[in-house]
Amino acid sequence: MIISDNCIASFHYTLTDKDGKVLDSSEGREPLAYLHGASNIIPGLEKELAGKQAGDKLQVAVPAAEAYGERNEAMMQELPANMFTGVDKIEVGMEFHAQTENGTQVVSVAAVDGDTVTVDANHPLAGVDLNFDVEITEVREATEEEQQHGHAHGAGGHEH
């Protein structure tokens, strides 16, 4: 069976940046399972996996625009430090959950300057071109429940 919409594909992967630094890997874990065509994985990788089958190995270069998007400076915001109640010392790199008009969003502290904290709501990999080494381990039809829920169930997928 080939990877196409409404099928479950499972694959092992190693994700690296342009310098070859490993950012993530499924090594030592179950393969990642996803529902193809449901936007469960980044668009550039999903596009490259279409038409492949179990046993295929491939290297995929995904430009930032087809991964987590380009960095958007409008997603940087300066806030007064007193908005961070219950935090003794705010430091660069800390992450917080912020309530926005689009729901909960993770923001990271990009800078602290006196009583001003600059937060960044960009995804940590925004603006980063990604490279994947992929080995497809299984391709199967999605169950009706998986199609209704919009994701894979079971090993490597979502558990209910």
C-alpha cells in the first residue's frame, strides 16, 4: 500500500538542521504514526511522503516555509515584568503559556531588560530549514474512528 490520504503511515526519522545537528529522532522509540492528509505533520514532509511505501528510505529537505514557517517579528512582544506573577526571576529561555484570542500559546522569553520582558511566540523551529532521514515502517488504511478523530491511534499515534 502506498501513502495517500486517509491512510496511517508509520516511520522512523532523524531530524537535523542545516549544520547536521540532530534536533529530534525516533531512535529508541516507536515509529511516528500519522494520518496522511490531516495535517498531522509539517506540510513539506507530508508532501514528500505521499506515494511512498513500507520499506522506503529517503532524505527530505524541508524549507522553513513548508515546516514551521518563517520567523515573524510581529510575534515578538515587550511586556512589563509584573505580568509574570508568581515567578521570582524571569530568565531568557523560560517558557510560559499565554492566553490569546487564538487560544493557549507557548511563548519563550527572548530578553529581559530591567522591568521589560520580551517574549517570542514564534515556534522554536520557525525560520529553520529542516532535514529528515526517514524510513517508512508501515502503511495501512485508517480506521473510520481514526478518520473521524483526525489522527492515528495505537503505537506511535494517539492513545485515548
